[in-house]
Amino acid sequence: MKTLIKIFIFSLSFCLMAFAQEETLLGSGKITSGGYGAPVIKYTQIKGEPAILVGGKGGWIINHSFIIGGGGYGLVNNIDANNTFAAMLSEPYLNFGYGGLELEYIVQSDQMVHFSVNTLIGAGGVSYRPSFFDEHRDNWNNWDSPSDAFFVFEPGANVELNVIDFFRINAGVSYRLISGVNFDDLKNSDLAGISGVLTFKFGKF
């Protein structure tokens, strides 16, 4: 946990320093504002199995360079639980999701192709669910299914394409660091990992 806190402080300091270097903030220029919303798809691994996370994010864009916002993501495909508790239930699968504060710094936003770095700091949860097609779904009401919360820190780097004035496509990679998992036989490393990220941004940039 101490290591994650140090990484968080470093990332936040980096973003704030980048923000402070914007000429319009140091001079007398006008501060510009914008905003965006974006559906997001992430391809990763959970428990060593392929996983797809779907969610969204959005934020306030300052001087076309610095973004303060938030986002949330959840697992949409089936990953078998495969443990003692879950074996007592019919076709159990893993529930997994997280979200939190998102910070992003964009380099030369006015260029058709440009780059950005970002980080998410937040929390998430993990639990079990039945199959969507399980005929015994009602039996789950009779079980006290366990759940757990965890801390998540996810830095990333991206390349972004300006398609039209209000639409941008962003592709990148991130690494999900997880801390605090105490859920049956799951470990932090089972939920952590690298992700390929595809983001469709709509807004005023």
C-alpha cells in the first residue's frame, strides 16, 4: 500500500507540474475550458483469463491540455469463479468493477495525432454472480454471497486522433495496480494487469 501511495503522489505531482507549465496560467492569457464524455472498452486479463471491461469517463478540459474527471468500468464477459464457495452454487461467475478520479495531460492537442498520459485513482469491488441464463438464479437469494472492496491505481499512455472538431479516438495501454483484496482465494495479482484501451471522446476540446 505504501508503494501505491508513493506512486499516486508522484503521478499527481507530475500532472500538476505539467498544468503549471501552461503559458496561459503563468501569464495574463485567458484560461479556456471544455469538456467531454466517452465510452471506453478495455481488453485485459483477470485470473489469467481474457476479460473485457466496458464503461465510460468524462471530465473538465483546461487550456486544451489538462483534464480533471472521473470514470468507471465493469467486467462484461464470463469468468468462472472456480473456488470452494462458488462450487456450492450453480454456474458462478466473477463480478468485477472499479472507478474513481481520472487525471490526464494532453501534449499538443491541436495536432491531428498527439499523445497523452493519464492516471486513475479510485476503488472497486469484487463478488460473485450467477450465469445470466442460470435457471436457478432465484436460489442466490438464499446465499450470503461474499464481496470485497479494493484500492486501484491505473496509469496509462495513449495516442489520440482528431477525427472532427467534437470527436476524437484514443487508443492506449494502462496498467491496473490493485491493493487490499481479501476475497476467498483471490490475490491482488489475480485482478491486476495490463489493458489495451479504446476510448471514443465526444465534446468541446
